[in-house]
Amino acid sequence: MARRVAVRAPTAASLPDSLRIPSTTFSLIKTFGKLSRSSLLDLVLQWLDDKTVKAFPPYLGPGSVANFVEDEEDLTAYPPAASVEELRGIYEDLQDRKGGKREVIDRILEGDWRHGISLRQLAMVDMRYIEDHPVGQRWTALQLVPLKAASDPSQSQSGGGDISTPLPRFHASTFLRSIQREISPLVKAHYHIYRSKTLPLTFCRIFVIDSPYQQPRQSPYIFTDSSRIIYLAFPDSTPYIYSSQLSSPSPSGAKAIAAAASSNALTTDTRTLCRLVKDAIPKALSRPQERYTLKPTSLTAKSLHTLLSLRGPGRTNSANGAFTVFADAVVDGCPLDPRLPQSVAPENYNIPGCTEGGKENIPLPLTRQHGKSANMLATIGRKKTPFQQSGVPEAETMQIAKKRKLAVSSRFGTAGGPRIPPTLSTSTFSSSLQKLNNNNAPPPPPQSIPALDRLEIHLQDPPIPSNPQDGDGDEDDDETRPSTLSLTFSGSNVIAGLRQLAELGVVDPARMPSWMTGEEGVSFAVVKGGRRRSLGRSM
């Protein structure tokens, strides 16, 4: 009887979860080493659970794992366990005592899973790392918009979407089937869906490869290549998608895919594979008569909490400015109430815990317990503001500053407000007074982080007289053409910096547009001739 020969036939299916990577692959040590000891043990106990142990079978002796025969079994440092319960008890003992994570990694790769690590196990390790380190990846927010609205310039410039616009519902199994149908002829991929336990997100890990049916076979190191892994995060109830590598959508459609396939018919590089997956995402979420596309945004951050706060299901930056007093529950009611709330006075919107009379920099315990000493500290630490007029009395200056602060509070609300000063204890206060009396020197000013780190002023072209022939005359000095001047404010919190400038009197808060107070969520804009030409919402 003729011997049967195993034949590997190419299929359009995705890579199976049970596809094993040899445990001798050195890059697996680096991948497992990203996790802490406790996370590794929790993950192993999850593999050994009664509900999932069939998907991650450990090595329990000869014949326990299919298609694996071990050589030199007696020379191994980790003899196989007799049962899953015994193996689970071993890892529980490792969890109870202290030690390094290298012994856990060695036992996994050289002992209990010596036959190989499956693709699903590797994906679970990566997702556990993202769960433990929310700032480990750089994420970009992409907006999912209808294809008709993206092609219409009048709707694309409006910035916000219509509340009646239908948005697709994300269903994990349906999305995987749809995206596999879109990219299966060109890309071989492995998919893993994970629901976050701490954030309202659903992660999708996609590992892309051109084809595993190559001769010679590809190196096992390719399965741990981070450039071939795409992370997608789908937040709940929001038209945004967070991606780790897809910064901006490429030209979609059959022409782009055909051009990519024709340029590299035999071998495909990693960038082309990622572009094919990127083009297939909106198609997988589309339905008949409801086509969508991905619209790029300028929001890129490492923190998932930042993306959720700015482009998430909750209140985004469209409720900034004067409306923050309602969103932050500083006042009762809502902006649609016919009567203004009387629970909190407007002067207390952004100065909680501070007294009036020009002593907003002094904590409350100091003014209550040590009035005389606090007045002495305030007198020593009082400085003249940079924009204070010298001939104006102090009482009038304080009154002007108070009116200006009320105007700033009415425009900014709680956005960019000052931080509450720390409360000092009695012992700390007495020790500071003793040092002050002994040294007779003012206390050092507190170290604060500037909201505006840099102000760049660029004069693009020099002023040109309106009549070049009479440019030397004195009568044409005031009639010059307007020159192009650009101002760039950059810092950790630009809105807070503009608020500080308004409090100092540099900027008139009554004449500031709403996009400068953070009310419209604008982070960059182009102003020409006093009119705003373009804007960007990337905060």
C-alpha cells in the first residue's frame, strides 16, 4: 500500500489559532518578558482553566499533544506533570511565593508548552501587555463617516456629524468575517478579539503575513514581528476607531488594491499589507446602501484614557469653554433652563477653596488659623504683575483684576483653571515660620509647569508701501500693505495659557472668539484678514 503524502493546499481561510510557533524561538523570550511575573502567572492559570484548557493543551507526557514527539525526555529540567490539576497547583505555588519572572518563562517554553506556543496564546500575551500598559502603544483616532458625507465638501467642513447619521454597529464575529472576505485573496492574517476589562473598548489584533505556503518556509521569527501586527480599538457608541499603525487612510477602492497587487505580485512588504488591511476596515463595517470611509484626524496619543476623553463615548471637547460649568456640575441645571442657577456665584467657578480680597494664592487653613502670619507671608510674597500700571492705586487695581477674572470665568468656565494649592498642616506651617524668622528671607516661589512653553512669531515678508515709487516719502508711512504675520502658541495646555494671558490683561476676554476659549474644541486655525479660514479639531 502506497504511503500517504501530506499535501498543504492554499485556502482563503485565516490563520488558525492552533498554529504553533516553536518554543525554541528566541524572540518568544522577549515577548513573554514584557509582562510582569504576576501577569504571566495569571495568564497561565487562565490557559489551564477547565473552560479553555482544550484550546491550550499543555505537555503531559508522550502522546498528550498531537504531532509532537520529544527527544531525550529524561534530560529535560522540567518533567511533565501527571494531570492538569497538578500543573495548576504548581503555578499556584509559584504565585504564592516570590521569585523572578525568568523561571516562569523557562518553565512555560522549556517545560509545559515545549511543543510550541499557539498564535492565540501569543495574541493573549500582547493584549495583556496593552491592558497592563495603556501607554505602551501610539494610537491614532480615525473617524468613521458615511461615504456621501465625505465626498460632499459642505458636510465635511462642518466638523461635527449629524445626529441622524446612521452609524454601523460593531459585532465582533460579523466584522471578522467581513474583513476576512475583503483581504483573504491578498493577505493571510490572524485575528484576535479582546474585550478590555478596565476601559469601554473592544480590541482587535490583526497579524498579517503574505502567505505561509512558501518554499522555503518562512522563519518563525516573523510571527513575533511587531511591524506585522495592527491593533484596532473600537470604543463603545462613538464613530471613531483607534489604530496603532494606521495614521491616515490611503486611497480606497478597487483601483488602490489592484495597483498594490500589480506592483508586488509575488511578494508584498509589510507596509503594503497594512495598507490593504486599512482599506478593508471601512468596507467590513459597511452595509448595502450604507457605505463608510475613514477620515483622518490630527489626534495621536499614547494614552487610551486621553483618546476616550477626547474621542470617546462620553463628553468630548465640544463641551468646553463656558459650558464646562454645567458639564463639571459646578452649577445646577442645564444651559436650556430659563432661569440662571443661584447655587454658586460666578466668581467661584474656577477658584475653589480660595478667599477674596486679592489673597487667592493663600490656602484656607492659613487664613483661618494664622491670620497675622498669613498676612506677613502675603506681604512678603506679593509681587507686581507684569502688566500692572504704576500710577493706579492698589485698591483700584484689585477691583479691575477682580472684574477681569469674572469676565474670564464667564468665557472659559472651568477650562484651563488654576490648580488648588496644597493644604499645609500646622506643624509644616510653624516650621516654615521659624525658618522665615531665622533667615529673614522670602520663601521660594512654587514651581509651576507653564501652560505655554513657546510663542513663535514669524514675519513672512517685510512691510511694503502701497505705492513703491513713493516709498521714501513720509506721507506713506502709515499706508503700508498688511504683511503676513504668524503666531504659534505651543505648550502642555494652550487653552490654559490663553486663560492666563486673559487674566493678566494681555488679551481681552470679551473679544476672544469661542474657538480660543476651547468651546469649539479647536486646536489649530488659520486666520487671514480677521476671518478664520480653516480649523482643526485635534485636541
